[in-house]
Amino acid sequence: MTSISKLIKQFTQQAIELNLISEVDRYYIQNRLLALVKVDELTSESLSDGNLPELLNSLDAIRHYAQTQGLLSTVSHEVEQFEAEIMDLVTPTPSVLNQTFWSLYKENPEQATDYFYQLSQANDYIKTRQIAKNIAFKSPSDYGDLDITINLSKPEKDPKDIALAKSAPASAYPACLLCMQNEGYQGRSNHPARANHRLVRLELSGENYGMQYSPYVYYNEHSIFLSESHRPMAIDRACFEHLLDVVSVLPHYFAGSNADLPIVGGSILAHDHYQGGAYEFAMDRATVLESFSLASYEAVSIELLKWPMSVLRIRSLNRQNLADLAERIHETWMIYSDPAVDIHSHTNGERHNTITPIARRRGEHYEMDLVLRNNRTSSEYPEGIFHPHRDVQHIKKENIGLIEVMGLAILPPRLLSELDGIKRYLLNETTLDAVAQPHQAWAQDLRQAHPSFNRHTIDRFIECEVGAKFSRILEDAGVYKQTDTGLTAFKKFINYLIDTTDKERGY
């Protein structure tokens, strides 16, 4: 068994080689690690020649030592705090990180984000090992290749953690998971450890924001831009300006916002924030069905996309004109109704219409996709008229947020074992009773439509069928369907937008 002294030396040396710390930090880091494991001194043994263990493997070994010595329990939140405290030692302080980021930014924005992204992986803030467990594949559809992921990275709650969280005193600090006060926070039974968490500070339209990466990234450089102020999300002119600011500062990133209403919004509506990253989604590549123009906005193009959600894409070299038109479209949609296609902007004074906006750069052009949303419910569709309907909820029943809107499915971990049960049924290795009940009707339909399967084709077949379900899920969420009736109604809204806008502006 490797001694704790050697483990500490290995960890420190690897951190130096990864440029997380400098040679001058060696003794300081070693001594802080000694204090964490209640050891007074390092032995004189030297590191052997050859490859060092991976940094995270050394972290595991130090954690294991602490547990065998009775210094650390196996309760997951306590383990998380211990590991984050160790990784905090090899993470630059916020001031140093920001100085480095903006110094690199002067050379090239991509160098700056590369530095921050690599650091966030190396210091275990981004949970690379858990993310590697995720299942990811592409599936063809009428709208192009969709991205499908079965998310296995977020750990399930330990029953001991649940019990501790229930008995933990209520706390309003930090007010939510997105507050800046999370930076460096120790964590507790009902709040994740954030000792190794860092934020890049940036200004969006004169307001202070922080940029971080998601601990469980769903796509390349999955970033979050959060307001210093804990305030609810809102889709408004300021939101459009902020998104355009992000892609002005980081032209290699897109930036988008979840909608600001339940059912069609994201999971955290209480804190103003946006998401971004360096990834091309299927919606980015969507075919243009028809183009429109406004006499009062000659410098802005409008396109209707072939996409299961209802998307208007606007583009201009002039970001001010783009923001103006985005605001106009939003204001028009907020009060627009078309009962013939189930669209009511308000019922009993409750607003239902909103927008999911996404900004990007294409060369010198600014571009925004405005996805029209409506969160109305009915007796037939109590979860939402424009929400995954019950016949597809066996695949996904959660909100269709920003990431799914763009064509990346984030599916629950239960599907891994449930799909395996369907495969075994189709291969005649088990009976229908062994298939999870919500999937049984689907499994029977698949067998009737495709009576012959084999081990070489079954995996890809199921992937494509899951992709087809996701395509249907997005179609359910689209306020205007990709049918003659739906597209006619969509064009009716676009023409109303053009006519009223041009008339109001004197054209």
C-alpha cells in the first residue's frame, strides 16, 4: 500500500506538471494536505521514475486513506466536500484566475476559454469521470441528425444524505445554486460543495455577471452566465442585449436563455442566467423554408425554419437592429392568439406566450433564433398542450428547455436498463412482462413492425427509435406544427408581425 506521504507527493507533482500550481507552491500544498489528513510530517521517500498516477486517481487514494483512518465518513456530501477542499488547493484564487483569463483573452478569446475549460476539468469541478458514463449517439430525423444522450453522470442521492438534508436547518445562503456566493462555498448536506468552483467576471450591458461551466456538461464547453443579482429570469429587451453581449465578447460561443414560464422554461427560474458554449446543434443546421423581410427593418432578414419547434431566425450585421426586431417579435407574440390552432396568449389574466431566444455569430453577422413557446394546459393535456404528450412520456416527460429545443435530448438514466429490457424482448430472450410497464405497448409495436432482430442490429435500431420518439417530443412542443395547417398559421403570425410593425413605423 502506498504511504500517505508518497500519495501527497504524487498529487503535488502531478498538479505542478498540469500547470495548476507552480514549483514554488510545492511545500505549501504538501503541508496543507498533511493538515487535512492529520499527519505531522512527510517521510523522506522519493518518487520513483516513470509515469505518475492521474491527479484524480491520487485524489481517490488520499480520500481512501482518510476513510480508512476514520477521518472521513462515506456519506456522499462529506466525501464531496473533502475532495473539493483538496482540489481547491490547486485551483487559482478568483483574482488570479480572472487576471489569467483576461490576459489570454487579449491574445485570443478561444485561448481564454480553453484555459478556463481545461482548468475546470483538471480541478474536478467538471465531473469528467462521471460524464464519461453518459450514453451519447446521433439519430437521423426529418430535421437532420439529432443528438441523444442518456444522462448517467449525476449521482443518485444517498439515503443518508436525504435524511440529513431533511433535518438540516433551512438556509438562504447561497440563495440558489446559481448565486455568485457559491464560489468557494464549503457545502452542506443539502447544498453541493463548491470549494473548487470559480467564476470569470464579465460585464453584460453594464451589469455584473459571472461565467462558469456546468459541473455535468451536456455538450462541449457547456457554460452558464449568471447575474450577480439573485432575481428571476425574464425574457425582455435586456435579455436580448445580454445574449448579444455574450457572443460579442465570445464570438466562438452561442448564448441562449430558457423561457421564463413554467412547463416551457428551465429548472431554475429564480435566478437570471443564460447558457452557452462551443457546439453546433442540429437546429443550427436547420433548412430554411421561407424568407421574409420588413420594409421598416431592411437590414434584418427573417427566416422560417424547418424544425419541429416554431423558430424565427433573424440575422443582421447591425446588432442594434437585431435587438430591436427581437424585442418587437417578443412583444407581438406575447399578446398574439389564434384559437384555430390552440394558441391563447392569456387565460383569466395569466400569460402563456413567451420565447426561447438563442444568439450566435456567423462571421460578421449577428443571428438570433426566437423559438415561440406557449405553456397553456387543458383537460386533454394537463401537463401542457405544447409539451411531450403522454404517449411519449415513457421516454421523457420533463420540460423541453433550451438544450432540447436546439436538438439535444437529455434523457433520464432509467432508460439504460429499460431499453436493455426492450432489446431482450425483441430478441426473444424474455417475455413482455419483463419489459418496464410504461414501454410495453411500444415494445409490442416495434415487434409487430419489425419481427426479426439480431444482436448486430438491435442496438442501432433502438437508438434510431429513441431518436424518432425525441423528434415527436419536439413536435409536441412546437406551437405551430410542420403541417400545411400549422405552417399556414405560422405564416399568418409572421404576416401580422410584418404588417403591424411596418404600419407602426410609418411604412
